[in-house]
Amino acid sequence: MKISIIGSGYVGLTSGTCFAEVGHEVICVDNNPDKIKSLLAGKIPIYEPGLEDLIKSNVAAGRLKFTTSTEEGVDHGDIVFIAVPTPPQPDGSVDLSFIEKVAREIAAVIKDYKVIVDKSTVPVKTGEKVADTVRRYAAEGAEFDVVSNPEFLREGCAVDDLMHPDRIVIGANSDRALGLMQKLYEPFVAPVLVTDINSAELIKHAANSFLALKISYINAVAAICEKTGADVEKVAEGIGADKRIGRHFLNAGIGYGGSCFPKDIAAFIAISDQLGVPFELLKEVELINSRQLDRFVDTIREKLWVLQEKKIALWGLSFKPDTDDTRESVAIKLAEKLIAEGAEVTAYDPKGMEGARRHPIGDKLNYADSALAATEGADALVIATDWPEFAVVDFDKVKAQMATPLIFDGRNQLDPETMRGHGFTYHGIGRGTGEAPA
């Protein structure tokens, strides 16, 4: 099939590439000429495991192309995806101006029947607005249908999530559009859930909100564990063994971040308020998440007493491992809090340091060439992102070059007993007192 993706950011570029990989002819459109120029030159603007090789192979095979022309994209595609940003507004609601603009641009050039697909995460009833907009600005008699097809991508695993999805949600109110969408997804072996458009739009926000709820729940439990000497890892294991609950997203830490969860939870709260059915549970999820980082900083401050002029080694800047994305990264927010209290922070991240430099505090951070180098002379080591390579650093060397052997593990990545065996005083999330053996 011929597919067009308008918006070549994280979702659009990855989705388009994977559609090409299964044999579809794909054009990715973006209004940023520099981005398109880079893509045409073989330079990939994001880090996602496996994506670069797939882009290069599909470009070489002629199945994946790039352009700045919306008209070229619309003319090409039987199915036209909208995958543009939907950033938050100050009140938490979603800025849909990019969606509306693309809908108008599609309307201006549509010549024959198209399936227009909302791939961006949007509030419920957005599909109706897109249809109204296209109808208003298109030539009389223009044929199209609007479909909702939410994405469920995890950064760091996005290629696998697209190639081997656990479900495909298609929200369609037209048999003609549904038939084309089902044909599009024939190469992907996964259950297909067919719904109306409004239900599909709600599924995305409800899914992310539920996952965030699980994270905040286990973080609230971790606070109780810290007061009682219980181990939150064991508690989570016991909870997760129940098949009705599951172990995923029951990892205590310093809170969720990234470009999706904070935005989507805030949006769902705003949507529910606008509909007159306030979602108080989600407001508490947000509150627990914001308090979690404060609690962690309180622990660091309690043990170091004064943060002014303390040297802190910070491992991790991206919001999660296997991505260079530092948007809404809790690691960055942690660095900001430490610097605000006068600490000297030296950071290392395998992929996230370039992104960190673009943040307001970027020029206030020191950057190391390796995890080990970051710890030289440090009064404490803080783990903010659980990159796998951090777990296999030579901790005897780390201890030898630190000023004081203190570890604050914000992701419970390390084993407390192993670290104490190396002579560290270890503090995790909900994992006891952490004192090193005498």
C-alpha cells in the first residue's frame, strides 16, 4: 500500500520506517527542511535501537522517502497519517494547533479518497474536529474518512513494539476506511481491536494513565517500606506474582518522566475536568510523582547535611535507558534541584548528554566521558537513569576515587548487599537503611 506520514518526529519516523519494512511504500513529510535534508543524507535525528539500520535499508530499497511537501505526501498516500506534536498548554490541556494546521493543509490538496489517520495522542473527540476541519476547507465533494489509530510505543523498544505489537487499535466509523486499515496491518501478527473513533482516542490516554498509576502506587508503597524496614523490591515481587496485577511498572524509583506520561496524565485530567467528571485519582497520581523526587532529594540532603559545594556524580540524564530523549527527564529535574542548592554536579549518560546541554541548566552541569570518570572526587554517586552499563562498572575503582563512598540509587538498579560488600553506604528507594558494614 501507499502510506504517507505527516510529521517525522519520533512517532512518525519510527512508524513510517516500520511500515516500509513490511513492504509498504512510505513517504514521511516534515515542515523542517533541515530535518528532511539530514534524513536524505542518512543522518538520523533521534536515537532508537535498530531504527537507523532500518531507515537506511528501506531508503536503499526505495520503500522509504522523505519530503517537505504536504501535497506530495497527500497525493502519494492511500492512507495519510497525522503524527505531529501535541504539546501541553499551561493548564495541562493539549495544544491541538499542529493537528488543526495539518488538517487544513490536507484539505487544501486532497484530490481523491483518503483515509486520514490520527496517530498523535489526542483528546477524545479530536477525530470529529479533524473531520469538520477537512470538510470545511476541502473542495466540495472531497471524499475522505478520519480514523483513530493510537500508538503504544515505548522509547528504547519502539521498533520491536511496532513490528510485534501486543494489540492494534483502529477507531473507525466507516467500513471503507476500516477495510484499508486492516489491509495495512495484515503483515503484523497481532490482535486487532476495532472501535468507534472516540473509544480509540480514550484508550491511549487511559492506558498511559493506568501505567502511571501503577508507578505512583509502588512509589507510595516504597515510602511505607522505608519507614518499616521492608524491601519494596520483595513487596513488588509479591504483588506482581498475582496474574491480575502483573510485575510490569511496579518498579519503585524517583518517578515517571519523559515526553508522554506527564503530558498524557495532565491532558486526561484536563479532559475529565472539561467534561464535568473530575478524575481525582489521577490528580493524586501526579502529586505522588512530584513528591517522589522531593523525597529522594531530602534523603540526599539528610545524609550529606549541606549540599553547598558538594561534588555529586550523576549517572543518567535521559528519562529512561536506551534513548537520548531528555524531555521531562526526572534526571534533569534532579540535577536542577541539586545545582540550586549549590552542589557541583558531574554527569554521564551514554546517549543523553547532547540533549541535556540544550536544557536551561545544561551549561551548569559538568560532563564526564564515562561513568567511572564522573565519580572522581565525588562526595556521592546518584543513579538517576538505569542504563544497563551502570550495573557492571568496576565499583572497587569507583570507591577508590570517591571522596566518600555514598550511593543514592534512584532506580534501585544495584543490589544493596553487593554495594555494601564493596564498602559503600547504599540508599535506594524503599530498601532499608543502607549503612555499610563496619
